[in-house]
Amino acid sequence: MKEKLVLKKVIPFGQLKSMMRQVTFRGLFDNKGVSLRPYKLAKFSLVTVHPPQKIGQSPKISVKEREYNLFTPQPTIYENQMEVIKTVDEFLRTHKIELNDLKSGLEYSWEGRGDFHMLPPIIEKHTYELKNGYIELDKLSKRFKNTYTTDARNNLHHLSNRFLSSFYIDEVSKLDYLDVFNSNAPIINYGLRYSGKQDFYIICDGSHRIDYALERLVIHITAILV
């Protein structure tokens, strides 16, 4: 397998940050239909994710000498993807690059598969306001001011309204009433004693790379914090 992979480019962290600022949302626009860039004004830093120390514990992310629980929206890890990560890791080590300590972006080609990019996993810091453990959805929806999505007829809908009306799901069928949030959002509770602003560190990209380092290699992994 190793001889079928070729390292084509190393992208320094500074250049990688500039590239990430150009990333556009899929399906989110301004009032003129122009795609929004979520990372345009974001701050980026390199942080470390550590394996859990005991059974049932969450992985920890170290940020300025403090540790926080790490959350993931992707609880399922696929075995075939883990084999891909393992193959790439073994290939990178021949170039004295460790996948778990990557501080730059990479471009490589895999014979018969194509060209690929790899960068450190991306973790986003989200801050939500809680009331007795519940996310205050009305306050959260206000963050979407001047943010729009489109329906099947390309009509723009203002997300800060929270409840969308006349939302077409295909060319002829529409929903008269559509909540922006998942139907389970109002019942999610993080603990009755928690109110006010709470920070959550959430894996945005790279769940398989993180799992490979923490569970297979049982070592830390470097990630990009947004």
C-alpha cells in the first residue's frame, strides 16, 4: 500500500488558516443569496486532545492549560475508514510526519483513488445559553439574524424567525410551518443546575482521525480549534 501513495504538498498552518476563512456554508446565504463564510472572522489555534483516562469518560481537549470535555455529533465510526486512516498514517511516517501531531495541511495522491487533502481535526467552540439545563432556543435563533436558507423553489427564508412558513420541500409540496431546530432540541437537558452561558467543544471534522489516535494508538492528537 505504501508505494501507492505520493505526498504532493505540505500546506503551512498560516496558509491553511487563510484557506479556511474562504470556506462557505452549504445552504446558508445573505439576503442577496450570496453564500456565507462561517470562518471569516474566526480565531484558529492548535490544541491537544487526550484519550479518556477511565472507562465511560469523555476525551479531553487542552485549551490554555485547562481541560474540557469533547463532544461529537458523529457517534458512529466505520471500520473501513479506520483502515484508510491507518494506511495513510503508515505512509506519512515514511516521511517523518505523524498523523497524530499534524500541524499543517497535506495533499497526497493514492493510486487508483485520486488526490486527497488531510489536515488536523477541526474542533469548534460553541457557546449556548442554558436555562435549568435546557438550551434557550429563542435566544439561539437570534444569532441567525441576516442568515437565510432556500427551499426547493429557491425562495429565501430568514432563519432568525425560527419558524419558517410556506417552505417548499419539492416543486409542488410545501410545509406551512417548519421549525428551524430539530424536534428533539427542546427536550435536551444538560443538568438542571446549569444556567447561563456554557461552552461546548464539538468535533466538526476528523472524528475518525481522533478515534484512531485515542482508541487505536492510545495517544494524544493535535487539532485545530475554531
